[in-house]
Amino acid sequence: MELKCKVFLRYCTCLAVIGALLVWPAPVHSAVVVIGARPYLERVAKRVVEILEGRYISGNSLPIADYVAPIQLTDKGLSITGNVSFHSAFLAKIDSIEFDAQKFSEIFLNTEVTVQGALKWHGIGVVLDFAANLEEYNGTGTLYVTYNQFDFPLKVTKPFNSTEPSGSLQFMSIDNSNKIVTVGYPNNKYVQLISRAIMTNFDFRDYMIASFRNWNFQNLLKAVIDEVPFPEVCYNC
């Protein structure tokens, strides 16, 4: 009888411990948070846009390299075959630049945090002089190419053990090629086909885009990051 009572008491004790564990409050793990991360990146983006619009849209700040592209195009009985040399290209206009808030995100790693979004450029105009060396036509002229949209990812990274954040801003992509508009001068049938090739010939377009990828905004972005303080990092929020 005594043995049965001891077993029963031990069983009751186990049940009590399990019950206490079930109702005991679970530990709550605090989160690391960047306070005001989105407004901070919006301020950085706004200042970058101000500088771009004031200093970079004109002149040689955003260079476009010379290049030669092959062409072979036939349409409605007209054919052109040969090479077109593009030179003296420059960025003529940007209709507007905006911060894409939908791309905003925060990435936390063990050693750093990154806040990121994107800038969208709209209505980008590029002027290129060209010399056509074709079997059917030799001549010089000018193309005016308008792109609908450029995307530029914007990132600012803050190491936890450092007071100095760093950033990156770099061309990523153009909008759908069907939204590229090209006008050529002189306006003859050969130049019209050369103009069309910007939308259909990868060499024509990709060689130009290669220059966009080489645009360097590091000095600009560093100046902005130095000017706009990185927000406080809360380690127990």
C-alpha cells in the first residue's frame, strides 16, 4: 500500500511540473530594429535626385562610350548590311526620377544591416552621332533614342561595429524594349532601318547599355550618406 502511494505521489508531481511548464510565459526574444529606416532611405533618395538633377544630367558626368555594331536587316524589299559606328553620345534629358517605395526592404545579418529600395528614371533621352558603312548606303547622321524607364537599386549598409555606413547605386535594367522610341536624321529609308535596329538588334542596344552599367555614383552617394545621418539601431526593441 505504501509503495502504491509513493508511485501515485510521484505521478502527481510529474503532472504538476508539466502543467506549470505549459502555462509558464514563454521567453520573448527582442528584435534589432533600425528606427525610421524607410524615412531615412527616402531622404537619401531625395537628396541623390536633387544632386543628379542639378549636376549630372548635363555634361560628361554620365559618359556613353563609342562603339561599332553590325547590322543586317531586311524589310519590305529593303536590305541593309554592314556596320554602324556610334560616337559622341550623351545623355540629353531625364523627364523625372522617383523613389520606388515598393522596393523598400531591410536585411539583417550577424554583422550588418542593409536598407534598400530603388530609383526609377523616366523618359531618358540619349543622342548618338553615327557613321553608316553599309553595302547599300554610306553616310552620317544622328539618332535620338528615348527610353521609357531605367531601374537603379539603392542600398545603404551599416556594420554594427562601425559608425560609417556605405552605399551603392547602380544601373540595373531598362524597361521593355517595345517602349524605346528612336528618331533618326537624315530621315531617309536607310536611317529609318538603322533607327529600328535599336529596338531589334541586341548589339546596337546592349553596347549602349554597357555604358549605363559603368556609370559611377559612388562619390555622389558617399557625400549624401555623410550628409544624412544613419538612424539609430535599437538592439532591444
